Amino acid sequence: MYRNDPILPTFALILAAGLFYAAYLDGLHIARLLGHAPEDLSVGQIGLMAFGAVLLLYGLIGLVSYWLEGVELRPGRHFPTPSTAPVAAGVILVLLLTALSGFFVRLLAYSAQTGHNPTWLQGLVFGSISLVVAALFGIYKKFFGRDEVITEEEKGEFPW
Amino acid sequence: MYKWLDERLDLTGLYQKVLRKAFPVHHSFFLGEITLFAFIVLVLTGIFLTLNYEPSIREVKLPDGRAVPAAYGSVLYIDSLPFGAVIRSLHHWSAHVMIAAAFLHMLRILLSGAYKKPRELNYLVGLGLLGLAVVTAFTGYALPYDNYAVTATRIGYGIANSIPWIGGALAQVMFGGEFPGSEKSIPRLFSLHVLWLPLLLMGLIGLHLVIMIKQKHTQPRYAERIAPGKILGVPMYPQQMVMMLILFALYVGIMAMIAGAFLAHPIEAFGPPTPNTPAVKPDWYFLWIYGILQLIPSSWEFRLFGATIGPEFIGGAVVPGILAVVGLLLPFVDTRKDKMRYMELPSEHPVRTSAVLALLVFFLMASLAGYKIDFQQQGYLLGNTAVLWTLVLGAPLLTFFLTYVLMRIFYGEKEKKALE
């Protein structure tokens, strides 16, 4: 609560891993009491995984925020230093994005033709597309975006 | 083009007034954004689902010859579409994530004291949003109309119906008649789930954000040192917007992978409703209420002004009601005279921090009590009602005292040294 530190997000990532593991153990022991087949998720597993997913997202964006915005803000303008490596990384990611998008369309066409829906692969490819987009935005902000930290009076005229 | 639009719409004025708002930076603010993005994904995936879903229990024939309710059949159809099962699973997971994120967001508000003056009203709006999110998720639970969902929803119907004086009317409004059985139930739950409750949620989310913009965020404590009395942050556009886009892309990426790998509610495995009731539990966010219902003896029943006050009402409505009243009164009990500008550190408020941790342990222990019958069947000690009562009441008290003592030992010494 004091500053934008990486400690809590890191701790959240560890806790998220613990919750996913607890969901796995729940499936092995507690959920089995209810007669759940291993491939079905029990309510307990869903709850643990939902909190695990939130903490995973929170931990990741917390570390990204620490990387991109720092621990403390200082008023002023900060200009990025141009360099070749981020451009190369961006080009590679765009190529990867194009390849994944093509593969995703091919996967949908395959499902439509055969009626076979490999959901894990569809989720993996679509999710990967989105993660590549997130990485591109991150690279843009870190290496190409002009940063500015401002101060503002407490009393504003917006929205009223 | 920009000049043409600017001359007519004063876009520069909009940029200066709205898009250059200072947005304080702290990772804990992202919990609210995760809740918002889960809601956006719910709306987007929900649009696809409504285009293919049939809210009816009339009998239809599947291509394999089975006769099933139309609602159940239409969900099987959605699952058979390319990427359809992943979209439905993403919708299901996003509902769980929205509630979990809203709950953690509320914990952050409680731990940092952000409900104090001048943010009492927005805290109440937030509490309302959490409650409404749970109700909205509940109304969607029965829609696939499979054996599991119908049985689980029946528990909620029983609780609504058990509320004295108004229970019958409330159950009628929510379920359109007896559930399961009434033909109006699914159309009623459908209209509540896809129209009225989301509209109410959108309105409350808008109000929550507008009040937040007016009152500003509680800032991280260091901001007091850098820019005292002012709001220190990054402009809403483009910087904060880029961070939001990164989080949204991360959300969609991670949740799509989870949704694809773990189909949350495989209705083909559960089958359409049958007279045989499967062993079910309500969703995890109702499990603590279900646990209390398991502990309250059936003899706790009496008559009051012509109505029956039964164990279902006491466990399902009175206990959550007491917690809700405490939550509603909190900002008017734990107050401060001056305007709150910066987040309070949990270490400086041992009583409040200990109470929040005790509340968490209470929820966990009450949820554990939801497995009472299963533990009994296996002959575990946890199947004993007295043991569970001890855990539900004793563990939170122990947590409170232990946390308080530890915080006094570690942070009390620190404070003493700082004063010296």
C-alpha cells in the first residue's frame, strides 16, 4: 500500500500456484468423495482455480506495472531511448501473431468440416494470440511510448 | 480529419478535461480492473450465447434421437460449434473470476481503509455490485437445464422461498413459479440474466466509476512525499489506456487457455434433468451458506407473526444478512474526521487487519462445513457437527487474536522505535 512494489505481485503469483495445486489435490481427494470423475471439475476446484486465475493475472500485471511504471512516480516527461533490439522483438512477435492467427482460422475450418472440436488447442492458440498482443503493447510502452507523470488539483470540474 | 472533427466537437477540450486525468499508479488498483474486464468479456461472450440459446423447456429431438428440453439441446448445439464450447466455457469462467476479483478488490478496500470519508457512498455501491454479480451468476446457473444445474438451483429456490412473508413473492418474481417444473422458470431466469440484471450492473458500474473519478483514487502513501495535497499519476490517455489494454489482452489470453483446457460445466456428462437427484453442491460462492445450512439443526424452527422461521431461512438469509448489515454500517462506524487521501497501511491498523483475516477464515471454515455429509460418509472426524461448529466459530476467533498479537509484537516495536 506504500508504493508500487513487486513484493505483493510476486507473492500473489506464488499463492496462485498454490491454489492451482490445491485444486489438483482437491480433485484427487475431496472431490472424489462426491463421486466426481477426474475430468469433471468440482465446485471446490472451480473456486480455487477462479481465485488462482485472479491472483495470476494480478501478479502478472503487477510485475508488468513495476517494469513499465516503476516503484514511484516522479513528475516530468521521460523520453524512450531508440534501440534495435525492441524493433527486432516487435517484428518477430508480429510474425508470430500472423502465424498464430492463420493457424487459428485453419483450426476453426477443420472443426467446421469434421465436427471435431479440440477445445484445449483452440483455447491455447487463441490465448497465445492475445498474449502476443499484450507483449507487443508492453514493448511499445517500454521502448517507444513517451511517458509523462503529472500532478493535478484534488478539486476537478469533471464529471461535475 | 482530426481538425475537422475538433472544430465541430472540441476534441482538444475533451482531451484536456477527460483524457489527461491523473491516474495514480499502484498494482492493487488492477483488482478492480480485472473485475471490469471480466464483466466486459461476459457481455461479449454472452452476446454470442444468446444468439444460439433457446430459453424453453419444451421437448426437442436431438439428431441422435434423444428427447431433451430445448434449453439443454441448444447448449449442446453451442458446444458443437467451432470454438463454441470455448466461448461458453470462457463465459462460465469469467463469471467466477468476476466474483473472485470483486471479492479480492473489496478485501483491498477493507485492508487499506478506502471506505472512509469521502468514499462511503462508493463503498456501498461496490458492495451492491458484489451482491448483484452473485445474483446475476446464480440466475445463469440453471440456464443449461442439465441435471446438475437444475438440482443446484433448487437449493437457491428453497432459500428464496423460505424467507418469511415475502419468500413466495420473491420466488415467483425470480423463478416465475415452482422450480423446477414451471414452464415460465427458464424464460424468467433468462430475461433476468441477459437483460435486467446486466443493465442494473452496467448502471451501477457506471456510477461506481463516475464517483471514483470525482473523488479520485486513494493514493499510495509515497505520493504524499512527492506531491503533497495533489493527485500524482499518469495521464488516462495514452499511458493508463495502454496498461489497461495490456491487462485486457492478458485476461483474454490466460482465461481462453483455462477455458479451453478445463470446460467448466460439461453438460453432456451431467445429462438432462431426471427424477434421480445427483449429489450436488451449490457454486463455491454459495458454499459457505450451504455449509451453515448443514450445521443448523432442523429443530431450529418457530412461528412468528404467522410465518415459519426455519433453519433454511436462518442459515440462508439471517447469517448472510447479519454480515451484510455489518458491511453496510462499517464506513459509518470506522470513521475519520479529515478527508482520506492516501491508503492506510494494514500494519498500522491491527484490529481491522485481524478482523478481515478472521472473516476470510470464517468463509473458509463455513465452506468446509459444506462437505459435512461427504466427510460423514467417509467416517472422517470433520463429519462431526460439533467439530465443524468449533472450526466455524473458533478458527476465526483464534485467527483474530493470533494476528493481532503478532502484529502488535512486530509492528508495535517498529512504531516504538520510530517514535524514539
